[in-house]
Amino acid sequence: MRFENDPEMERQSTPREEQASLRQAQGVATEASVAAGRVLLHRAYRRLFAQNRWVLLITVLVAAVVHYFFFLNVEWFVWKMCVYAQQAGAFLDFGARGGSLGYDDYMWRRLYPLVFDIPEFDRLGYLIRFLICGVIALLLALWRGLNAPIRLFLVTTVLICTVSTLYLAIVQDLGFDGFEISKLYLRLVLLTWVCLPIPFLLLSLGFPFNPIERLLVTFLPVVYDFGFSIVRYLVLIWLASTLGGWAVPLFFVIVGPLMMVVFYICFFSLAMKRVADRMRRDEVKGKVWRL
């Protein structure tokens, strides 16, 4: 037998309004609250407002035209990068031979790699470098004073040099010269400048960028990479002409293609931070998300 004040009876006779409040607190809004347009839905039910399709289409067409004209003239940009690197290398005495610009045809474009000398060592010289790199790698692995990620990065870096010197000590043949290294580097730069803007443009279509932000996210990293590629080129010339060919794999692993992609991601992250701040301000002003 149950009485009127029985808690079980009270739970069974909960009013419809309280049930609606409970559902609303859990993120399931009622039709009345959604119609009022004032409830902030649970994030599992939020959707971004649809973007203007015509604006997106015009932005994509503008980006495609800019990218097409850039591809037509990318040969000039790569040539200027090589000339500036050659002048800086001659001024810093990095080993580039003055006036030595070779040529390489790649992706229907003429590239002008720098020509420079790479010193070669005998078997004893490579073995000495192998022992030095191995000892350094062992000491770094045993040094607990460094954080684990930093220690792992340094050990991996030194192990690359260790394997490289051991290989050269065994085969006694470098197999490439400065011109071949320059060709490989310029091809990587060309692929980065031509190919990476396309996926980042497509990725930006899924986020509420305005047209200017979308174009900057697509092409600003290429502008930045022009100067940074000259610096990386000088680092490559210095490593190869000073330390030898065994240090070249270290360059391509540490500051090669990986470094080319990292700052693209950094630019996109900064742009996303700007979009998030703008959406937060709009939310404070009373704009709501859409079901």
C-alpha cells in the first residue's frame, strides 16, 4: 500500500515540464526551446551554420587561378631561390662554386641546382666517425637528465649518422655528388610548393573561414617557405661540403620534407585559432548553433 507522500509515487508522477527540463539539461532540446532559438545545445547536437555556396565556389575558382599562374611561373621562383642561395653561400664560403648552376628537368619545369663539392674519406676516416657517433648515441641513451622525447629525438638523430658512416665504411663509395643532392632538394621544394596548397584548400572548405582567410591559409605558407627554403639550402650545402656525404641523410630526415609540412600545419592552426575566437565572440552576442 502506497501513500500520497511516497517518493516512488512522486517520481512516477513527475510533471511533463520537469521531464522537458531534464531532457534539455541533457542536451536534447524540446521543439519549443529550439523554436525560441535561445538554447545552447549540447555539443553532440551542434552543427555549424551552412556557408554560402556561391562564396565558396568563387573562392575556390580564385584559388585555382592563382595556383595555375603560380605553377606556370614556379620555375622563376625556384631559379631566384637558387641564385640567392648561391650568393649567400659564396659570401659565407659554404663551398658552392661561383657561377655553377646546373639544370634539371622535372614536372615540365627547368630547375637550376647548385653544384658544390663533397669531401670523401677513406675507410679509417669513416670508421672513426662511426665510433664517435656510436659513443655519443650510447651516452645520450643513458643520460637520464634529459626528457624522454628530447632524448629519443637526439638518439635517433645520432643513430642516423652512425648507420650512414658504417655504410660508407663498408661500401667505400658515396654514390652521389653535390649536384645530385641539389636536384633532390629542389624537386622536394617544387613538389611542396605545387602540391601542398591543394589539400589545405580542400581542408579549409570544411571550416567557416572567410574568403581572405581561406586564400591566406592556402598560399601564405608558400610565401613563407620561399625564404625558409633558402636557409635550408644553405644548411644542406654546409653539411655536405663541410662534414661530408654521411651527414646528408641527417638533413633530409630532420629539416627536409618534415620541416616543409610542419609550418603548413602551424599556419592552419593559427587560422583555426582565429576562427574559434570569432565564433566564441558570436556566441556571446547571442548567435546560436544550428541543429
